[in-house]
Amino acid sequence: MSILHTTFFFLSPLVKGVHRSSFKVILKSKMVKICCIGAGYVGGPTMAVIALKCPSIEVAVVDISKSRIAAWNSDQLPIYEPGLDGVVKQCRGKNLFFSTDVEKHVFEADIVFVSVNTPTKTQGLGAGKAADLTYWESAARMIADVSKSDKIVVEKSTVPVKTAEAIEKILTHNSRGIKFQILSNPEFLAEGTAIQDLFNPDRVLIGGRETPEGQKAIEALKNVYSHWVPEERILTTNLWSAELSKLAANAFLAQRISSVNAMSALCEATGANVQQVSYSVGTDSRIGPKFLNASVGFGGSCFQKDILNLVYICECNGLPEVAEYWKQVIKINDYQKSRFVNRVVSSMFNTVSNKKIAILGFAFKKDTGDTRETPAIDVCKGLLGDKANLSIYDPQVTEDQIQRDLSMNKFDWDHPIHLQPTSPTTVKKVSVVWDAYEATKDAHGICILTEWDEFKTLDYQKIYDNMQKPAFVFDGRNIVDADKLREIGFIVYSIGKPLDPWLKDMPAVA
Ligand SMILES: NC(=O)C1=CN([C@@H]2O[C@H](COP(=O)(O)OP(=O)(O)OC[C@H]3O[C@@H](n4cnc5c(N)ncnc54)[C@H](O)[C@@H]3O)[C@@H](O)[C@H]2O)C=CC1
Ligand SMILES: O=C(O)[C@H]1O[C@H](OP(=O)(O)OP(=O)(O)OC[C@H]2O[C@@H](n3ccc(=O)[nH]c3=O)[C@H](O)[C@@H]2O)[C@H](O)[C@@H](O)[C@@H]1O
């Protein structure tokens, strides 16, 4: 009996209904093993939740990075994600293992998830747009090399549509008679809420070949998720629909943010309030209220990368108009970041040269230490371009990471830290501190770039007293009570809100 077949029976939640002889097969069959290649923001939390929800499955998460695996095996996990510690502690050493012995665990696995990074290419054909599939290809070649039994290979990484076809070719050309079934099972979790997203997903999407073997593989994976995800939320499609749905979902989400950010510029020009506009628009049940917060721009490792990838795929498929449409989402995001920088500089007498500017928040959103593509990088670089002195505070981002981010070229920061240069150049004029009060002491202005809850409850009177005057607050996340701050004496800029008279006289030119 092939492993795909064994897996299918063993995982079936209908196990109680299986007749005696099949049950013997189940008892005889070994414990099902899952291996996930890539112990990052997706691989780590996703596999920890599978291990927690499926005690009968053994899950190994493997990575080429020794330091990352060591951290997963320690008390200081390599990523900050609320609730993750608890899940890992419950399963680690029981049915959840983290290891650098990639080949051993792939060899033993029935189902191999591939959750390696797929950053934007920085060189060669498609540079600046296409996904870099180097990591994926090397993982696929390794799977083909070490496998001695049939396996289901699951695309967990976000990949260009039709990647499964390329992966299939790599696997089958090197397979020596072993059968592989490729599934696409993109991940929709958001950082900061990964555990709750994984516990209670809107949907799990599984795409596979429309052959009997493909359908059997889909069933096997479906049976893993059905340990905790209701049947109606597990969607199955063909491979290409699953791959494209992931890119489409991220493009739609990012498009909403660019739409509201575009409106925020118009609000500032007209005296409308973007929060009131978002609320009014979002109460239409066809539009819905979520993801309509104006901001200094979206960040994160995926929105920009996935849209650029989508643009590239459209161009390669002879669809320049469609490519141009999606490109605008990125252009508005870049416009929003430079508009913010211009607003800061123009408000402060058209120069920030040698002025201390406090940066509160560097992560791309709250509740994560991840800085990939964070708008803070572009804003800080913009201010440094005008010769500002920056004092940066973020509760979860280290000095080393901030210095790396500010000294690296675009897209290089998308690679995991252990694949980046070992000694980052220190950017002069940037200091990183571990306290918001220290960051703002003697500063001329404050830029709030991440919506950390603690920034809402700072003692702004104390901060004001210790700052240069006039003291400015530029709230890129609309989290402070602007009226209260104005009462204290601050000049306040809130994205998309009616402008202070001071700011009105100094319009930002984007
Ligand atoms: N970060 C997020 O919230 C989400 C990310 N995704 C997608 O998931 C994929 C992974 O993203 P992250 O987990 O954020 O990336 P990551 O960079 O945090 O982790 C990827 C890991 O793969 C490892 N790796 C690379 N090549 C390897 C190989 N050949 N063998 C073993 N390990 C290898 C790297 O060392 C790294 O630790 C990407 O395609 C991303 O677009 C999808 C949904 C959410
Ligand atoms: O493929 C991915 O990597 C993931 O990308 C996003 O998740 P993530 O980037 O972790 O975080 P989001 O909550 O989507 O925020 C992305 C950026 O948009 C910004 N944002 C979000 C919402 C909003 O209303 N306004 C806004 O500016 C955030 O501050 C952040 O910078 C998607 O939400 C996930 O579904 C997807 O799986």
C-alpha cells in the first residue's frame, strides 16, 4: 500500500466508522509524519498549531539556519507572536520537533510542507518584480534527492501561479520511480494575530491536480485540517486557482489600504476626516469595515512582494493593462510614505537638518518584531536624506536589526537575518534607545510609525516638557488623541485629518 493511501486512512477523522480489517491496517501503519522545510514566521506557528491540534501526527520543522532552530528549541523563540510560546511549550518534544537535520526528516515524512522564503528578485530577469524561487528550487531538489517513499509535497510559501508545474518537473525528473503529489495550500495568517488566525481561519485553501491521485492527496491534507477546522471552511480547488487566490487576496487587501490612503490625502486637502469617511464607507455591507485604516503606508514581507509578483506575471502573460492597474497600489503606497516625510520636513520650516526626530515604532505593525518592508525604513531614510538625527524606539525591534534595515538596499532586507551580511554598517545620525521618553528627550518632533498600544498611553505632558519648542507630533497611525495633545501645546499632524492652522500654511508637496 502506498504511503499516500496509508496516510489517507490513518488521518481519517471517520476512523470510528472504519470496519475491522481497515482498522488493522491503521494499527499496523506507522505514525504519520509531517516535515516542514522553513522555520520562519509561517512554518513555525503553522506547524506548532498542527501539532497541538493533531496529537496523533508527528511534526518536524527543519531549517538550514542553526541559530533559528536553536532559538525554536529555547525559551526565547526566534519570532515574537502573541500566544505562540504557549502552543510551542505544550507540544515541543512530544509531537513537535525543530531540527537542522533537514534530510533525515524529509526522508521520513509522508507530507512535506515547503515554507521557505520567496522574496523579490534583486538581480537578473525580472529583478525588482519576480519572486526569487532559489530557496524553493533547492528545497525541491533536496526532496527529490533524499526521498525513498511516495510523498505529498505542499506549497505553503506564496509562489507565482504555475510554480507547482515547475516543482513537479524537478521532482519527477529526479524521482527514481517515487510518486509525488503536489498541493498548493497557501497561508493567510497575519503577523501579530497568527495564532488566533490559525486556530480559527476564515478558510483553509487546498489546490491539487484534478486526477484521482491528486484528489486523494487533497483528502489526506484536508483530514489534517479537519481535526479543528469546520468542513465548510476547507476549500478545495485546482492547483492554479489556489496559487493565484493567495496573490489575489493580498492584492485586494493592499488595494483597500492604498484606496483609503489615497482618500487620506484628499481629506487633508479638503477638511474631511478620513476616519469618518472610512466608517461611512465601511458600513456598506458590500464593502465592510475591516482594513480601512489610513496609515503611513502598508509594510510587511508580503503585500509589496506579492503585488510585484502579480504585476510580473501579468506582464509575462501579455496583460500590460492589468499589470498597470495593480502597480498603482504600490505607487500610492510609496506616495503615502514620501508624502509623510514631506509633511514632516515642510512643517518644520522646510528643514530637519541636525534636528532630533524621535521615531516611535519601527516594526511594520504592532505585536510583531518583524521589520520587513516596514514603512519606517522609507520614512527614516527620507528624514536621513534631509540630514535629521534620528532616535528610534520600538518595543520589539533590536538595534542591530534597525541598523541593518537602514543600511541595506531595497529588497535585500526581505531575506532572513541569517542570510544577510554579518556585520551591518552603522548608520551615523541614528541612535536606537529602549524607552519612548529617552527617544523624545530634546527632540524637535515625534513620528509615530507603528501603532503599538503603549504609545497611546504615554505621558505626553512629560514628553512635551522635555522637547524643543515648537514641539511636533506626526501621527502616522492615528492613535493619539490629537485634541488632548494640542491642549498640551503640541502641533499635531494626523494622517487624513483636518490640519492644524500651522500645517495648513505649509502644504506638503509629494
Ligand atoms: N510572514 C507572513 O506573515 C506570511 C508569509 N507567507 C509566505 O510564506 C513564505 C515564508 O515566509 P516567512 O515564514 O515569513 O519567511 P521566513 O524568512 O521567516 O522563513 C523562511 C525560512 O526558510 C528557511 N530556508 C530557506 N531555504 C531553505 C532550505 N532550502 N532548506 C531549509 N530551510 C530553508 C530560511 O532559513 C528561513 O528561516 C513566503 O513565501 C511568504 O510569502 C504567507 C503568509 C503569511
Ligand atoms: O501573505 C502574507 O504575508 C499575509 O499578509 C498580510 O498579513 P501581514 O502582512 O502579516 O499584516 P496585515 O495585518 O495585513 O498588515 C499589513 C500592513 O498593512 C497595514 N495596514 C493594515 C490594515 C489597515 O487598515 N491599514 C494598514 O495600513 C499594517 O499596518 C501593515 O503595515 C495579510 O493580512 C495576511 O492575510 C497574509 O497571509
